[in-house]
Amino acid sequence: MSAPAEQSGDHAGSQPPPLLEARGIVKKFGDFAANDDVALVIQPGEKHALLGENGAGKSTLVKMIYGVMQPTSGEFFWNGRQVVIHKPAEARDMGIGMVFQHFSVFDALSVVENIALALPPQPMRALSERIRQVSEAYGLAIDPGRAVHTLSVGEKQRVEIIRCLLQNPKLLIMDEPTSVLTPQETELLFQTLEKLAAEGCSILYISHKLEEVKALCDAATILRHGRVVAHCDPKAETARSMAEMMVGDQIAWVERQDRAAGGGPVRLKIDHLNLAAESEFGVTLKDLSLEVHGGEVVGIAGVAGEGQAELMEALTGEVLSDSDATIHIDGVPMGRADPTKRRLAGAAFVPEERNGHAAVGALTLSENIILAHHTAEGIAARGWIDFSKASDWAGRVREGFDVRAASENPVAASLSGGNLQKFVVGREILREPGVLVVSQPTWGVDAGAASVIRRALIDLAAKGSAVLVISQDLEEIFSICDKIAVIHHGRLSKEHPAAEMTPEKVGLLMGGAHPEDTEIPTEEMA
């Protein structure tokens, strides 16, 4: 394995050099500059936030730091010496670890096999024991022997975090690491990061949860359109002020109190739904019942891997229940209906995984529109879309949801994660479905994009639709939902008005506490 090229930097004086310094970094893709003259300085032991809108250039910058891609021009310095990091293995040898937002795991391998790929050779049994110890210590429980293809998205992220922590990094890059953690797990992770920083490990932290940034980070660099526009001390700022530095304008913050939920008819009903796990690693759904009325947004909170994926598959029709009567859409039994029939009945769905499930990366945006609105009968009945005008419909989604792309009709894979999420959500919402079920609607998107999506969900409900939101983001749950239920081990608590709940109470239910332990006047978990 070749070592990264090095030469002396020009750091002067007796002050110790920064751990990492980027000078004049430019990265171009054709004529488009993803990074334009970016400067970044990270000190030893510093917890440094990298902030910006989706598409601002954050991921491009950290991928160059990690050796995934090379800058067009500019220089990196490590402990005062210029380095050229050709590949991730060289970055890891230097002491740089990274947790990606989009997971770099192999589905066909087990958890321990995936983690072993990034570590020196060692017995699998010993490594499995280390994984168990680390996962328990950090509140990121995972079975080392499980096949990755059986894991939920949140569980895959746990694998990424544990793999990095086992490398004892000097610089740990974390891209949205808490998006699938409860408040209690986030607090435990922060304690771990504080300890690492106290021992001299620097943290480069990317998050759209700005209250997290305020709580954790010592400094922040803010990017906009590929350029550095501000540096700040997060603790001296508000979440709103940092968000407005990111977007260069004021943000219309979304609050649940902005509207009064309507008492419309029941448009989505789950009635004693039982569904056996499809594999030994799946979650069995046990007697789930829930009603969502027209005019309201109902949220289902829960940590990753508690049955959300199985519930979503049952609602979309990807997995059929034993009886039509377990799921009703506008009063029509649909438990045995396939996804097309449910869409024709006026339902729309946004699954958790946007890449490959909600959208096909190799297809254009207009082609992805057709995939979701694919039945001629449905088009004729509801006037959703004319195939010949798919590009026009994609344009409406791009304009209505501020989807930023390098061309008019790009392939989905060319969009940043946040922009692809806005496209997928917008594609479904602009149909104005009677029922919308959306899983993790703002996972990995910036504050401005999250505001657009959340406002659109509230507006859809205000028009009489029933909106069901499955989310691990408690800030999101409390900002848009009228009622909240919690899923744990395949069981669903009774829903309660959001005004009666607190993040702490919901967090305890997410962790498995009984409802009476949270002092909520509620029934037992179903």
C-alpha cells in the first residue's frame, strides 16, 4: 500500500499546526464547481461543524479529505505537512475515519465481515467480541453475525459508526450520524465524542440538526454554493441564525401550531394488523391499530429496526397481510391489494430508502415520474400525468420543491441526497393524494429543504388528506404532527395529541419503557 505523498508545509511559529488544513480547494465536474476556493482549518481535539444546504459542497469536500476523489486544485495539510490522499486506505492509515451519509457496506456480507474490510487482519471471533463491546458501550446495538441485507437503514448506519470507532481515528468525519438515534442514544454518542475530543481526536461533524451542532461543536464552517461564506462559534448562534447563514435568506420555520387539525373522516385505518417476520432478522408486527383522519398529520416515532420497514411494506402493498380488513383506504379494504390498486384508490407512498427504492438512479427524473404514476387507468381517472409530458411534470416538481440539478432532466443518481429526497416527496405530494404515507421525509436534508417538505405535508393535510409520517427525528415529529404514536418491537402505542407528549416521554417509549412509566395518560402498548 503506497503512502500519501508529503512535503513540508509553510506553517510558521511555535504554535502547533492544525491537524488538518485545506487551502484553496477547488473541485470541478465539467464546468460546474462543487467546491470553489474552500479553506478549512481543524485543530487537534476540536469538534468542528461543516454546514450548508444540500448541494453546497459538503460531501464533495469530505470525500476529498477521505481520498475518495481528488481536488481539481488546492492543497491539504496534515499536521503541517502537505499531503495528497490518493484513496481511503491511505486516509485510514493517516488516522482519518469517516461515517458516510450513504452507506459504504456490502449487503451480501455480514456485519463483522463488513467491519473487517476496514481493519487489519484478525480472528473473526475476536473482532465480533470487540464489535459487541463497542456497540453496547455506545448504545448502538447490533448483532455481528447478521447479514447486512437484512438490516434497516438505521442499523446500517450503526455499522458505519462502529467500524469507524474501531479504527481509533485522529480525525473522525461524521455525516448525519444521529439521524436514526433516540435522544437518549444521541446523548450517549455525544458523551463518546466529547471523550474522544478530550483525548485529542478531532471531529468533523456534518448535520442538519442545528441544535445538535450548538450542543456539540466548538466551531463551524458554512458553505453556500461551493464557497465558504461564514465561520462561527455555534454556541454563540441560534439554530435559525446558522440556517439563515447557510441559505443566505430568512427561513419560514414550520410549527405544528400554525394550523388547527381538521376532524375529517378516517381515510387510513390499520385494524389489528399482524404480520409475521419474513426472516429470522425481521420484526413481527403484533396487533397494530391506528386511524388517520383527513386533515391531520399523525407521526409514528421509533428507533431504527423496530418494525417501521415492515409496517411501511404492509401499507404500500409490497407485503400483503392475511386479510383485506387489516388496512382500509377511504373505507375500502386494501390489506390484500397490490401497490397499484392502492395508488388507484388515492394513496401515495414515500419509502425510507430514496436510492433504488423510491427512485432508480440510472433513470431520468421524468422517467422516475412515470415509474410512480405508471398506470394508464390511473392517469385517465385522476389526470395525474400524460406520458408525453413527463418532463413537464418533473419540471413542476423541481420548481415547486426547489430541486437543484445541473440540467433540466438529469438522471436521479446525479442529484445530491437532499435534492433527490425533495424530488421524491414532491412527486407524490403534487398528486394531492387522499392518503400519503411517508417514511423519514427529511432524512439527510438541510434546514431549508426540510422546511419546504414539512410545510408541504402540513398543507396537504390542510386540504383534507390523511398524512402518516414514520420518522426517527423527534424534532420533525413534534414540528408537524397533530398526534404521535411510538413503535417498539413491532408493537404500536396508542396515538396521543402531540401537545400531551414531550421528547423525553417519546424517547422513553422509543427505548421500550411502558407508557405508564412516562406519566402519559394512555393505554398499554397494544
